[in-house]
Amino acid sequence: MPRPERRDRGDEFMFNPDHYLNDPAVLAMNLEERGAYSTLLFGIWKMPEPGVVQNDDVILAALARATADEWGRVKPRVLAAFDSEGRPGWIVQRRMVETHKRQTRNVERMREQGRMGAVTRWAATEKMAKLWPSHSERGTGYGVRGKDKTPHPTPAASKDRGNAVCVIPCKGAEAGVPIYQSEVARIAAKLPTVDVMGELKKIVLWCAANPKRKKTARGVMRFVTAWMMRAQHDSTKRPKARRRSDADYIASNLVGHGE
């Protein structure tokens, strides 16, 4: 018997002991006939059409691993367990045919479930909103397109993006990286506790005060995103309790004691 996790695979032979032991044809067999019948079942399962084989003594004897004389002795009782009338010239083990069909359906069902699961997982990752558009989408003039590494031209600010509210200084670009009003609105929606304009001004001042630590045009967006996330984290932290001075401590202990 195959293990439970492999029973639904179409290439695994399913052997039902109850069907085998309760089959009237099997109950009528002697020990030699049952051995030939069991071996024949294994061979028929490996046929191109599992459960169906030509009614040829040479083929059947080979599948049963029996000599011609041995097959001649067991043939009548063994073939009684097969259907030889539905398809002339062939013998059919109907339970085996149905079992193989069921296993094939199970394999197709599991394959389809795996495919749908992969689609669902991929769709879930696509639903994750990005705080900033990609570098090429922003059009800073330093992205690359395709294998030819052709730089993107820097487009003029469109109406839907709005005018630039500030410019972040960066290495290799005298004009810097512009931040548009639409991006400010998107950040404010994602990080409601952050003063976006105030933090952008801090970033500009920090870049001016640290010229050697300025980012490249490609790294500016990562730097700004990390800055905003840190500001969001700092704004949600609980303030530390103020330590009381000795005078406050003494005054609080004297309350109610006759002072």
C-alpha cells in the first residue's frame, strides 16, 4: 500500500484489501491461483491503459511471471476475475480502471489548486502599496531603460503631479531630485502622524550641512523613505516619564503628614 500522502498520485498502485479478500472470484482461488492473480494485477497496472490488457496467453503468462504450464493451470480461475466480454480480445479489471480514473482526477485537482494558490500568493504581494514610485517612474533623468542602458529624459512637471515643493540635493545632479505635491500628499496619507513638509525641510538642511554624505539620485528616494518612516516611529513612541527632583519627591511625601 502506498503511504497516505502518495495515494492520490496516478502512478501509485491502489490495492484495496477489502475488495480483494471479499471478491467471490478470489475466494474461489487456491494459493497458486491467488499468487498469479496478484502478480498479474501489478503487471496490468503498468500497462498504457491501466486495468486493460490483451487476452493473449503469452502476454498474460509473462505479466503473471509464470511458465506456460503454470499459466495453463491457473488461467481459468484467474480470468474469472476479469471482464472479457465488454471488449473482445481484451480483459478488463473494472475496479482498477475506475481507481486510475479517480487518481488522475485527484492529480489534476491538486495541480489546479497549486496553480491557483500560486496566483493568489503572487496577487497578495502585488497588493502591497509602495510609499514611493520607482526611480524610472519618477523621471529624474538617471534611470535606465532596457538592455541598452539609455537614460530616461527628465520630463516637465505634469498637472497631475503638481509643482515641485522642494528639491533634495544629491550627488551627480546639480538640479537635485524634485519632490512634487502629489508625492507629499501620498506620504501624508500613508504616514498621517508625520509633518511631511517639516521633515522635507530637515532633509534639505541635513544635505546642505553634510555635503560629503549626500545620496545619489538613485538613492535619494530610499533615504527619504527611511527618514519618513523613522519620523513616523518617533512620533508614535510614548514619551519617557519625567524624573522627579529631590524637592518634588520630598514635597509629595509631606502631603497629608501635617504640612
